[in-house]
Amino acid sequence: MKIDRLRAYPIAIDRSEVFKIATGSSLTAENVYVKVESGDISGWGNSSPNSVTEETTESILKMLRGVQNEIQGADLEIEERWDELSRRHPHDPSALAGIDIGLYDLQGKIEGKQVFEIYGGKNRGVVTDRTIGIMPLSDTVEHAREYVDKGFTALKIKIGLDLLEDIKRVAAVREEVGGDIRIWVDANQGYSVEESITLCHKLADLDVAFVEQPVKEEDLEGLKKVTEESSIPVMADEVMKDHETAEKICSQEIADMVNIKLMKCGGLTGAWKIVDVLEEYGVDAMVGCMGEDVPAIAAGVNLCLTTDRIKYADLDSHFMLSDMVFEGLEFRDGKLWLSGKTGLGIKVMEDKLERYHMDLEGVV
Ligand SMILES: [Mg+2]
């Protein structure tokens, strides 16, 4: 089976609310959808520009333009394509993820299977958290109440700018939502090692499940020290890129868990390579997101269904968009459900695709 065509669709959709974290805030979400075709069957993937991998809509389009000719006409051997592209484009993991996810959607549709089925997974709902950005205490509590009322059973609270205020915010949310709702926090590198240790002890009293990346990405020793002294599990995120960094984190016991993000590791192929490392060391993970839209979120759900190593899902960035271009991914009873359609389980709405398409030069 050959890949006949690759196309890119840069898309801009307003966020339904401003989202602020320790490293910045944004109003509009840009995404690049990647469409790959074989005969009359199409697969859809999704690349998300982001500050972590330092990819922009322009850099993603440039990468896709550069590889278009070699992809078109190549065999649909996804791992082979991934190995070649990741070796030659190590700084474009999000662009690579768009291609990779699109190819899995295509393969599933060709085989008449859902992507997780190809890997022996079974369909079920996946509990996702809803993230609360950094905001004043009363707004934090209001958002927590709203999300719990909408059915979310897990909340992720962004922290990292003010230690005492953060502890108060988390305590207020715990009081508001009660003990049945799971809470975890993400400091996005906002604290020193000492602050992080203090924070973790306080959060343990509030039944917080874990803390994400409390210290700077480059401070591996610091992260390890926090992990050793913390009374709650510590998850590596910004420092955790791909299967090679997973190996380092696991073998040196730098963190208790890792956050797998498809945009950082080059899509599903990269994620499964990480899962292999986690299996070897018996380390658990969360699947996270970085502003991506429905195709990549659906890929994250498919990923969860193929391994028991992923214990948590933070697959909520599509909820922050004011509109959807794809249908098929449903949120019900606190969980994300795939539609049962082949591939990733999603379907593009052409009128919406047209509406949000950015008019840029050099689009492939
Ligand atoms: Mg994080």
C-alpha cells in the first residue's frame, strides 16, 4: 500500500477562554492538520505549534513541505517512515506527530479497524482531567465547580507563580469538590527544589495525586531530590521528550512517573517506544497534550487503550476551543469515548475546515 498524497491545513480557532500557566498565556489556538491519502481513503493527523518544542505553524509547514515529495509514493510502513523522518528532523517532533497520527488513521481505515485494535486494545471510556489555569482563588474554585458539574471527575490545577497562594487555591478546590474528585497539580517548572519539597508535603494533606514538573527542566538533580523527598509522586513533563529521555528518567529514578505528549515524541510511534521503556522499568505515565485539536486528542485516547502503563489522561485541550472541525470524539460521564469508526474514530466537517483555514503562503 502506497501513500499517494500529503496535504497540510493550517487552522486558527479562538479559545473559549484565556489560558494562563507559569510560562505564558494565549487567546487563539493554531493547529496544522495533516491529511494523508491512499487511493480514495484519507487519514487525518494533527501538529500543534508550541513553545516547548519551539515549533511554529510556519516551521511545521516548512517541515511538511520538505518531506512531501518523499512521503508521496512511499510505502505505508509507518515505523520505517518514522525512523527516517525522526533521524533527519529531530527538532520537528510536532510536525512528525501530525504525519505519524495521520498515517495511523489511514492504516486503520484501510484495515477496517480502530487504531487501538491494531495493537490489541479494547474500547472503553478514558477518564480525562480538566485543567484550571493560573487565576485568582475565587475563579479557581468557580472553574472547579463548573467542571465537576459538567461531569469531570479529575481536575488538574496549574500552579507555579506563588507558593502560598497555590496551596490556598488547591485547598479551596478540595473543600469545594469533596474527596471523590481526583486532583493533581502542574507547576510548569515554577519552583525551586526547596519550595517544591515544601509544596509536596502540603499537597499530600490535600490528597493531591501527584505534582508535574515542579523544578526547571534542566535541573535533573533537583527533580530527583524532590522525587526522593516528596510525600506525593512527582511526574516529569518538560524534561521528558522521547524514549531516550524516558530511559534516562527511569534508569536514574529522576521522577516517579512521566508525561507522554504526542507533540514532543513524534506521535504514536514515538509514544509506543516510550511505553516499551516504561514497561522495562515498571514506571507509569500520563498522556498529556499541548494545545492540540481533536485528531491528536483522539490519538491520545487510542494510545491509552493499548497499554496499562498509562494511568492518567490529561486530554483536554480541545475543550478550550470555541469550535470543533472534527466530530466523533465524545465526552460523557467524565470520560472520552471513541465513536467506533475505523482509524482514530473521527470525521472531518468540510465546512468547518474551510471556515478556520488560515490563508498562508507555501501550504502544501
Ligand atoms: Mg505539564
